[in-house]
Amino acid sequence: MTSRVIKNIRTIRIEKNYSQEYMSLELKISQSYYGRIENGKCKLDLKLLFRIADVLEINFENLFKEDLKVLIKEEKMLKKSGLSQKLVDQYELRISDLKQEINELKEKLKRFERFF
């Protein structure tokens, strides 16, 4: 496993104020094994990486990002503002409205095309 992934796991864990003990309990592994993960002394398989991403509440792909600090900062800002879910809900509602409007316009176009 690349040192970047291991560094990112540690960075995110610390940013979220999670202890190694917490991580090991959530992952159902020993604390010493988790410590070896962060020290790069054991191999990680994809299954464990996905579990770590779940516990850290991040997308799996973000474990591989180079500029993780920017990502963490953006995530903190969204969580503090509470906007993330509100924005998603608003966009989903808007998308639904636009889809309905598109269907209505298609129907109008079909009726209009009949005249020509």
C-alpha cells in the first residue's frame, strides 16, 4: 500500500478526533493491528480499506487523494454550515421539477409538430 494512503488514513482519523482504539473497535480488529496499519507494517486488502473509509465517513477514493487537506477543509465547512444535505435536497427537487418541465415541453412539441 502506498505511503500516501496510510498517511491519509492517519490524517483523516486525527482530523475527526478518532483514536486508534476507536478505529480498531469499529473495524473489529486489535488496536496493535490497527497501529501496524498506520505504521505501514502490514498489508491492506481492499475490503479493509473500504471498511476504514466507512468508519472515517469518507469516500473510498479520497484515501488516494494527494491534496487531502483541501478536501478535509471543504468537508468541515459543509458540515459546520449544515448545507450539504440541504443542498442535495434542493438540487434533487429542482432536478425533478426540470424533468417534469422537459416532459411537458416534449408533449407540447409533439402537438405543435402535428400542425406541420
